[in-house]
Amino acid sequence: MTDPMQEIRASFFVECEELLEALQDGLQTMSDGSADSETINVVFRAVHSIKGGAGAFGLDNLVGFAHKFENTLDAVRAGGLVVDDALVSLFYRCGDILSDLVRAARDDELLDPALIEPVLEELLKATGDVVEEAEETLEFTPTALVLDLGGIDDLAGAEDDMSDLAVPDDPAGPDDLLPATGEDAEDSGAPTAEPQHRRTFRIVFSPEPELYSSGNEPLFLFRLVADLGEVTAKVEASATLPALDELRVNDALLTWTLVLRTSADKAEIAEIFEFVDGLCQLEVTEVSQEVVMAETPDLSAKPDIGAIHAAAGEMDRPDEVQRSADPGEQLSPVDEAPLLEPDTPGAPTSPPARAAAKSPTVRVDLERIDRLVNLVGELVINQAMLAQSVTEAGLPNNSPVSSGLDELQHLTRNIQESVMMIRAQPVKSLFQRMGRIVREASTAVRKNARLVTEGEATEIDKTVIERLSDPLTHMIRNAVDHGLENPVDRDAAGKPERGTIKLTAGHRSGRVVIEVSDDGGGINRPKVQALAEAKGLIPPGQSLSDHEIDNLLFLPGFSTAQEVSDLSGRGVGMDVVRSSINSLGGRIAITSVPGQGTSFSISLPLTLAVLDGMVVRIEDETMVVPLNAIAETLTLSDNDIRAVGPRTRVVLVRNAFVPLLDLGAELGYRSPRASYAGSIALLIVQEDGTRAALVVDQIDDQRQVVIKGLQDSYGHVPGVAAATILGDGQIALILDPSDLIANASGLSAPDPALQKAG
């Protein structure tokens, strides 16, 4: 049986991911120069919510760091700290560590304190002057927090469990819970002068269950209320409060009534609760002090735990407790013992009915979604089989069977697209992680760099996102280390000292295109070619085009680093990147302008489950070519074909010559033909703009096919991306046009020697 607490804990860490994403968004806005109050509140709210949730699970390290981070943000909110580049940079580092602490807590690991302490010192240094200035003018007022346990049953005899009701320790120390009261106030020497122009407010606070599940804690809100003046609080428990062992963490069974005497106005009070807007029922009303004094309990007496237990035992009235038959039914608040009588002016009414529930969401294990994707794939295959059976039976297109089959095909397509949308996720989380890579890499090589992102809402298959993280990290590090010049060279070139790494994503021709670019010095092509020759990667003295030189960067063992560092110089990097991208069915291309920068473009399929393909025949084999790689189809004539050397031919396409590749010969099914007049060719256009004409024997169909991977069984097969099952049950290979072109022999004419011998 699943442990409910483990489910809640897992839910908390999912919420943390969303909060960390909101934190990064806010910091990015601050970095762009828009540090308005709302942005600062967004950042503060994210840290505060993580801290509150972590406290509920006893994650002390996370709570402690979040508390210090929160204090500094609070100083910014109060106007004690001015937001500048240095402070934003510190906040970014705090966000990184907060993310590490969340991950460590989730995985039950410990983070090295050496990584945290320097940042904590910077936080203390940043807020030190503000704290000292505040201490000089800080005035404490007598304050009390009274918890009325009336209405809470099932507590009799539970002395050992009273610790569950205790106020949790705060990293800043218990003295920070509330301002000093009674004797403690006298001992502290704090002034007790009565402030002028005080008003009295009644605050009725009733949390929704979502307030707890989002990591918020009412105690922290009450602390902020107490900072405004004198406060007393009374809690009312639901009449259907379950037994202690039946309590669920997220149940919202309590309603608090706070009476605040303060010089603040109503707007300042409401501002405290703006972080939980929509997660609670809140009433703030101004009342007369005379009415409140008549109902205020004696605060001088200290609570007697034994008396509380005895009272709890006397209040154990099972016959009066009406438990809900449905565990999911909303519990009603108690209406015995209101703070004021109902007919008293200004008395609060019963807490209003809970607001309508928010749009529900369901978190599902990825394994279940994968199973659904596989089933949809089988549905697509069976639909194709039915279509082929109807065609072979010779039924007319307007027959009921054909019409019904067309409708089935339409529904199958819609189901498949809907399932793919479930798996799709925005690349935003991936892009945000790259911001940290830029900060760490620029610090390591002593360069000033920033990351600019576009298209963060672009959605892509979750599996693709996970497998794209490592190659993208390599590319970002290379852009900082090799792409950007050092500050002196940038200054000499008339560029700003701060270099820019740009990361963009977007949809193009049914694929996702991700680009990593920099405004650095571009690729030094003579140096690249010389290094490749020195390492024996290419023969010396070759005449290479710019495109061919750029692609040398992808050769195994190639590196332009002068020495080994934490970032580069080990000869492992861009070749791994290309292999990773190829394994995802993607392609990568380079463009570079000397003095202006370099751009890497990655083209990826939207999903790894299905694709639209062109079904072709090569000799007696049926194969599939991805449709998004085909620009057009050609019927060749002798006038279009030119010979380049004894065994190589090209095709004239719109006043430009394109290499002619015979797929039958390239795949080893037959020898090149003597003539290609009347043959069919597929014009392939790659991301870098290069083109090639692939000769096939016949085009059978255009259809959606289900991708079946070959990597686990056969490893990487040159020129082959995957396989699929056709409507007749036949297995067909899905070709990888880019890999075919990159590894093609280019032989498209018969061997003259063999022709003479024949």
C-alpha cells in the first residue's frame, strides 16, 4: 500500500520545481532591469513557499538556507537594499543552491557545506548594514498569541503527542517567533511606549486545502501580522475533526480569528495575505476596542498543559460529533464558541463556504503514458492494416467500409496527437538550467557572459528534453570557453565586455529547431584545419570549404583548447554532441562569421513515437524516408544529369547542381545504373542548406508510421534511424537522409573497368 506521506512528499518536490521555475523567471526579470515590487514579491513568494513546505517535512538544511535568502529578499522589499547587478548575481547563486538543496532533499543526499557557506557569508554581508540600522530604531510592543483549543477532541491523554502542536523551531531562533511579551519584554529592555493613533482589526482566516499542499504555513503569516502591533488569536476547529491518527496533512480543518491593534491600515494587513490569495477565505474588518476588550482572555496566566488535557477530555463528546460519510466531503466549521456573540456589532459570521475548486490536475507516471503511447502506436498500425486490406479487396472509395475507414483514420490521428500533447513539455525548464551553466562556465574561465533565451514555451517530447540536456550543456560550455573572447580582446574589437549566449527554440517544418549562438570571434578556420592536420585527423594540404572545415569540430578527439581545464581540452565534446543528436533522430549544423560569432542549429523531431513518412521501394525492399526531410520529388531526364569524373554524377535543379546518390547502390542492393533517365529522385534539404538527390525505384505511399527503435538490439546502423511495421505486417527500415548523405560514397555510375570486362 502506498504511504500517503510519501505521496505528499513527492508532490511537494514537484511543486518545488514549479516554484524554482517561477524564481528563475523573477530573477531574469530583475536582471533585465525591471525590479518592481511585484517581481520582487514573486521571487520572495517562491522562496517563502519552498521554506514553508520544507519545514513541514523537517528538511532543516533547506529551511535554514531559504530563511537567510528570504531575509535578504525581505530587506529588498522593505527598501533597505538596492537591486543592482551584483545583488542579482548573488540571488542567482542563491537560486542555484536552493535548487541543489531541493534535489539533495528529494534524493536523501547531503550537499557539501563548502558550497553553501560562501554564499551565506555574502547574504549576511549584504544584509548586515540593513540589520544594524533597523536594530537602532526597532521598537517592540507587547504581543500575545493565544490558541484556544476549544472544540478539538481526541487529545485527552495524548501528552506525548503535544509536541506535534508546538511551534516549529525557526532557523533564526525561537526569539524571532514573535516580539517579546510580559516579563520577557521587561528583561529585554525593549521600549513599551504606547504608539499613537492605534486601530483595531478583526482578521478571520480560513485556509483551503491547497494552501497546505502548496507549501504555505499559517504561522509565518501570523508572525507578519504580529509585526504590525498587538495581536491575539483564537482557533476554531471543525466539528467533524477526526481522531489524531486519522488526520491528513493537507486537511483544512481550522479557522483562525485574529484581533490586531495597530497603527497600520487595512491595506497593509491585506498585503500580508496576498501570497495566499485564492488559497484561503479572508475577512479583515475594523472593530471598536471596547468590544474586543470585553472578549479578550486573561493573557497574564501561563497555559497549564494538564488543564488543557483535562479540558480536552471533558470536551470528548462522540455523540455530538457528526462525521462525514464521504471522506472527500467538505468539512463544516464549528459554530460553538465564537469570539463575539452573533448580535454583537462587528462580530464575524460563520466562515463562508469554500470557493469553487480550481481546475484539477492529475500527475501520472511517465511509464503509464509510455504504455498509452505504445497502444496508440499499435492502433495506428492496425488502422494501416485495415486500410491496406480494403484497398486489396477492391472496394470503391465511396463504399460504407471505405468511408468508415476514413473516419477511423481521422480519429486515430486525433488520438495520437492528443497523446503526444500529454508527453509534450515546454523547453523552459531545460533553458533555465542552461543559465546556471553559463554562470558557472564564465566564472571558471574569467569571462563576463549572460544567457538570453527565446521560445521557452516551445513544446517537445519529454524524452527528447531529458536526452537533450547533456549535449546542450556541452554546447553552452564551448560557447563560453571557445566562442567568446576574453574581456581584453572584446574591448579591442569594440564589443561590450559582457558577451551574450543566445538560446532559442521554435517549430519549423514539423520539427523543433534549437539554436545556440554567441557574439564571439567566430571560428578560426585556418587554425581549425591546422590542428586537424597536426592530430592526423585529415591529410595535410587538402583544399576544404568553410563548411567542411567547420564540420571538423565534430571529429572524435578534436579540440582547440590549449590546455586541459574543467570545461574542455580533453578531446571529448562536439563529437559526443553530434552522436547524441543523431540518436534522437536530429541533425546539427554550424554557421560562423569571423569576428561576429558562431551559431549551432539543432533540428529535432517533435516526438520519438511516430512520424510522417514517404514509403518507397529500392529493389525489392520497402523503406520509409521522413517526410520533413524531403523538399520535393523529381523525375530525372538525361538533360538534367551531368557527369563529374568517371563515377560521379550531379543533377541540375533550378540552375544549381545537386549531388546524385543512388540509394540502391549506397545501401548495397545493386550496382549503380548506367542511366537514370526516367528515374525518381527525392530532393533532400539539410539544416545547413546542403542538398542531395536520392534515387529510388518507386514511391508507394505517404503515411504516418510508428517508430520502433533498433539501438538496443543492433546499435547504430549507418543510414538507418529506426524501423516500423507497415499495414501488411512487413517490417520497413526508416532511413536517416542526413547520415546517408554524410557517409555516401557518391558512386552513381558503373565501374568502367567492369563494363569493359563484361
